[in-house]
Amino acid sequence: MRTKSIKKNKINVVTLGCSKNVYDSEILMGQLKASGKEVVHEEKGNIVVINTCGFIERAKEESINTILDYVQKKEQGKVDKVFVTGCLSERYKPDLEKEIPDVDKYFGTTELPLLLKALGADYKHELIGERLTTTPKSYAYLKVSEGCDRPCSFCAIPLMRGKHKSTPIDDLVIEAKKLAKKGIKELILIAQDVTYYGLDLYQERKLADLLRALVKVEGIEWIRIHYAFPTGFPLDVLEVIKSEPKICKYIDIPLQHIADPILKSMKRGTTKAKTMRLLEDFRKEVPEIAIRTTLIVGYPNETQVDFEQLKDFVKQMRFERLGCFTYSHEENTSAYALEDNISEEVKQQRANEIMEIQSQISWELNQQKIGKTFKCLIDRKEGGYFVGRTQYDSPDVDNEVLIDATKYYVKIGDFVLIKIIDATDFDMYGEPIS
């Protein structure tokens, strides 16, 4: 008599949104693997976990469309179960349960143990730093804290992620060592506000101390700082960036705007004058630093005068890297009480104008790099090119260095000296120095 075979479940984790979600998915996958589960990332599996983003309108639409797509696959018998977690689920769980009831269960951002239980796994507290990385093998994200205590009027993150909670330095060092053993060369420090790090645990800002601890980890050669908040920036961090070779001469500091009326309405806790002084400190203390920032245009009551001031600011500061977003009117934020009184057409036009200015600046800065040699970390091969980055560039958002794969071979995951031979506004072309 033949015995009936039992199909083994394969869990497919689908990640939407920012690097924090990437990190959370990797932790989830590490927990599942530790419980003996077969888990894949954005491949075929009969059980699907969608890690959603709920930050702005476009991200919410993408998350909802992805949920609907997998619910349809479930109806067609292509998948057996669909679970939803992440920011959208945290923010809108009752609405989602009502509108898309065919999802097996929804979980919030703090309900990892419950999600694991639903997947037949146990949450293992002892798994400090255990995760399945989904980024290229050259780099990994290191989330140093969760949540945010800032009151920014436009931002829904505190609604979805809660109050700021730092991870102890010792735990982060353990995690960094485990990543280094896997061959990771670059750590990208992420948080909702990385400069707030340590205030809750140690009653003072401890980002500089964290950096000094992480540079001692053997195998890690680059450490990059993302999402630094400008208000109350700990200036001792600049000394560490300047003095420690492993710390990339790079910082991501979302400024959002420069006009005082907008900064006040946004509840950013700073002014144009203070912002300018901070950026002057960056340039003075670390002359070669690459500054990445993000800006928001079309915020309620942003006048043409406010916008012109923002354009002049971008021209004056000549940021090495810059992204620009149109304002998204988010319920339950304090800005939602304001009238969303700038049309989408005007918002997009203003964003385009900012990016045209930045494109020219980026082109001019890149032209200055032609003929120079840079240490590059090789992330991947794409089409006919190996793709790498300098210490002044973060993955996915910044410039890339393209090496012609028909002429040269470089090893993915290695550092290589590359001479820049040509450049466009957001890409550079180079050849390895033998």
C-alpha cells in the first residue's frame, strides 16, 4: 500500500519598502530557518508573507496591489496561505481585515513572535544577529534602533514603529561579527533616526561610541551612516568619521526643507540658520564628505517664495547626492489638519525642477572625478557591466561605477581600485588598475 506523500511547505517572504523592512524580513527568515523551515526571498513558495510599507501613498498602493495579487494566486490555487505584516498592516489592520478578508492573518510591526507561531515556528530570543541576508554579499544593513520620538508633522512612522528603542552596543557588535564571518565587507547603519541612538539606553547620544566599537570588527572595511536627523546632531560623530578609515566619508541627513515657515510647520525643531551652520560644520570637519539629503516639495502652504528659497539652497550647497519627494497627505499626522492645497501637478513640477538642478550639479561633480582612481566595492554583474561603488555612494540611491565586463573581470564582493574614464550625471565608467 502506497503512503501519501506530505508536501513540505516553502515560505516565500516578499519585501516592500525601505531598508528597515529589508532588515526585518532578514530577521524573520533567520528565525524561520532556525526552526527548520524552508524559506526563500521573493521566489516561489506555497506560503507567502508580505512585508508591507505604509509610509506614503505610492508605497501604500504598491503594498495593496501586492496583497491583492497574492490573494488572487491563492484563489487560483497557486499558493496555499497569505500572511501580511509590516507598516501597512500595523497602520491599517482593521481596514485591511475588512477590505481584503481573504488574507489568512495580518500582523503588526511588533508581532514577530505571533507571525512565527502562525507559520509553525518558535521565536528564539537567543538568535542575536542571526538572519538570512538578501542584499548582495558585499554589504548588509545593520538596524541600530527601532521607532522614532521626533514629532515631524508629515510623518506617520511613529504610528507604525512606535517610540525610539536602541539596540545595545554589545548586541550590535555581535551581529556585525556574524555578518563579517559571512563575508560582508560593508555595514550600512540604519534607523528611523540614527543620531538619537543611545539616549534611551545610556541617557546620552552614543552613535560615536557605537562607531568606535564597530570599527574594531575584523573583516568589516566600510561603515556607512544613514538617516541622521539634523536637530541635535552629535558633533562628536564628525571626529570619528574624520579619524577612522573604516567610516565612509558619507552621511545621509534628510533635511526636508530650508524655508523657516515650512520647517516650523513641519515641526523639524530647526531653522535655516541652524541647518546652514550644521552643514558648514560637516564640510569644515570632514572636507571630503559626501552629503546625501532628501527634500519634500508641495507641503501645505508652501509658497513660490518658499520654493525659490529651496532651489537657491540646493544650488548653493551643491549636495553630492539628493532625492526629492512630493508631499503625501497622511491621515493621523499633525499636518493632516492642514489643507493639502498644492495640486499634484505643481508638486511634481517642483520636484522635477529640484532634480534638474541636482542633475547638473551631479554631472559637474562627476566630471571632476574623471582620471582619478577610487577604491570601489563590487556589488553585482548586470548586463555587460560589473557594478561597483565608491565610499561616497550608497546602494540603490547613489552613483554607480560601471566596469565593462567584456574587457575586464572583477570579483563580486571584492574591493578593486578603479580609474574613472567617463561619467554622466548619475553614473561613472571605470577600468581596474592592475
